[in-house]
Amino acid sequence: MLKKKFLNLVIVLTFALSSIVSADGATIKDINTSSNYARAAIEYLAQQNVISGDKIGNFNPQKAVTRAEMVVLIAKALKLDTSNIPAAATFRDVPTNNWAFKYVEAAYREGIITGISATEFKPDVQITREEMAVIFVRALKIMDKDVKIELSNISVYSDQANISSWAKKQVEVAIEAGLMNGVSSTKFEPKKAANKEQSAVVIERLMKNKDEITAVFREQNNEENALYLALDKLVNGSFVGEMRSQGELKLTDTITNLYTKERFDMTDKQNDSYTVASYSKAIEEASNQTAAVSEYQSVTIDKKNFEKDFADNKWVQTNLNTGNVRVYAPFFDPIFEGEIISSIDMNAELLKYFSNIDVKKEGIVYISGVPATKYVMDFDVETIKNSMSEEDYVIVKAFADEVFQGKLSHRYEFYVANNTIIKQSFQFDGNLIDENTGNNINYHSYADIYYKNLGKKFVIAAPPAADIKAVN
């Protein structure tokens, strides 16, 4: 009998001990009610005094987490300074005597949380899984506000459309960082309330992997922003160096193979916006016709522009009020008014709408022996709307539908080395119908632009006075 009582006592004690976490941390009596996947995380957070039990020592792992509770957990996990807080409450529903006041204020100060409005936080409202993702990504500070994010991770979930637009990037990054997963292999359940054990798992991952995640994403963000920064430098910076551009427009009748073609080759050398030397050659040709060649040459210096008349090899001078904008490569694009647009205009538009555009990185390419990262933007008639205003897109789409039957493609390539674009390419392809013959016409154009000797200044001089035949 005594042996049986002793055995029963051992069983009771064993069960009791398996239901309590202490180890110099908080006591959790109901650890045995948590899911297997979350138990280790709960034990870890209890030992770190990030979580604690309720009045009777229970953690209640299946219970939904409120917004206030989540903020307290984050603040404790990151060891936020809760002493440097305002005397007056930021949110009227989290007053100074609220149990979560100092944690909410610290998290708000660090940019981890925002209110439902300027004056309300809704501390007792259950937090959703997508809200949790946003808070954790903000806490890690691993994503710039306007950075372009490819939403490849959330695309595998059948309910991705249910993720709020303001949370999509953060959910994507939370998954990419290994902080969160779907509730299953096919669903993320963004609007579902997060429970305490799910939160414990994510917080444990945050605490144990914070430095590694931050380092990886900082490197990725720098890499992903490299093109944006280089493009901004090209558009808004003061260009000094040499630019060589080559391009072509070719229209080919796919039935007769007859064609017309225009090619150009241009070189710019610029010391500043007042000192520029330019030369270009254009060649027009067509089936069964002799090619026609035309040249253009100019020098801009000391607020004077000189253009060469190749008929007599003399120069015409124009006095300028300001410096001359550098000559830039033309690109033949029929969906824009005038067909010929400039590379600088195209780059400015791409920069303006950069955060909306899908940019792909295609590895390292050597340009004149220099290793450069290749970035690509591909557009069709639907996706090109991401690179322009809605008003412009309405016009462009109507034109594309009418002339090209809605089938056209744009491809822009950028090659970046040392935070600088050293080459870029524009390409357009489409098919239209000849109004006279009804034949299908292939429209192909491209421009390749190379930037060389960047930062180098050249000897640029005005033509000799004897060679100047007129002053306008």
C-alpha cells in the first residue's frame, strides 16, 4: 500500500513539474496546454522574463493577444527604454495609469506602432496576424518605407488578396525573414487574431535571430536600392564624363521583308552644363535604296553654342542665357507623342514611379571589363501603367490597343557599378498593320547608352574665330 502511495505521489509530482516553467524566470503553470511547436518558445520567453503568467500563473497559450499585450511583449523582448517617455499620454485610451502606458509610449517613440487614429490606440482590441507582421518588421527596422518589394512569398497563399494593401510588404518581409509562416501551406489568414503561443514563437525568433536578420536585410535593401540611387544620381546629378549612345529604329514588312531603318551613333563629352562637346551621325536606309547619312556637331562653352554646318565646314554661333543641357540619346517609342523621346526624360519618369515598377536582377555582366550588376524592367501594355500617371496610361493604352492590338513589349536594362549606371538599354517591340497593304509590320527600336570616363574633364574649346561664319 505504501509503495502504491509513493508511486502515485511520484506521478503527481512529475505531472506538476512538467506543467511549470521557472528556471529563474517567470512561472508558467499551464505550459502543458500549449501546442508542441510553441512549447520551447514559451519556455524561453518565460526564462527571459518576457512573458509571465496571469494571477494564478497561467499563460493561456490559445488566448488571442490584444494590441497592448503585443506591444508589451515587443518592448520587453527588445529591451526598449521605458524611462524616456512623455509625461502626458499620446493616446487618450492609454492614459498614464494604464498598465501598458510606458511600453506603448516607448514603442511609439521608436516608430514600432501607430495609433488607430492620432489620439486612439485601441489597446484592448485583438491584434491580427497582418498587424503583428507590420509591428515586427517595424521593430527590426529592416525595410525602408518606399523600398520596392517583390511579393513572391505571399503569392503562394490562396488568401493573399485578403492581406491589406498597407500590410503586404511587411507580411512578405516577415515571411522572408523567417519570423512568420502561414497557418497552413495554402493560407496565411491575415485577418485572423494572433494568439499568445503564435506570438511567443515569433518573438523567440526575433530575439534569437535579430542581428542576423538585420544584417541580411540591410545588405539586401542596399542592393535593391542601388539602382534607384544610381538612377537618381544620373537624373538629378551633375554629369561629368563621356556618353556614347547607339540606336536604331527598324520597320519590317513581315510578308515582303521590305524594311526602312534609321540608325544613330552619338558621343557626348561634358565638363559641366556650360561646357559640352557633341557629335552624332544618323544613317537612313530602306530596301533597294541608297543610304543617306547626316551629321551633327556642336560645342557649348562660355554660354555660347556652336553648331557645325557640314556643307562648308563652318560654324554658327548662338549666345545662350544659361548653360546648354547635355545632349542625350534619343529613343524611338511610338506610344509616346512624337515617337522620339530622350533617355533623360525616360529616366526621370522611371525614377518618379520607381516604387511601382517590378525590377529584376540578372546577375553580374562585364561592361568594357568592369563588373556591373544587371537590372531589368519588362513591360507589356498592362504593366507599363506602373511607370506613368493614370491619365497618361489611359491615352497610351488606347493608342496601343488601336495600333498594336494591345501587343507590345518594353525592356529596359541598367548596368550598375560602384553605385553608378555605366550602361543602359531601351528596347521596344510591337506589330502593327500597314493601312495600304494590310500586311503585318514589325516595329523594333533600341538604344544602348554607355557612360565612360566618369568624373573626367576634357579639353573642350570653341572653334577658331576664322571658322565661325555667323552669330545669331
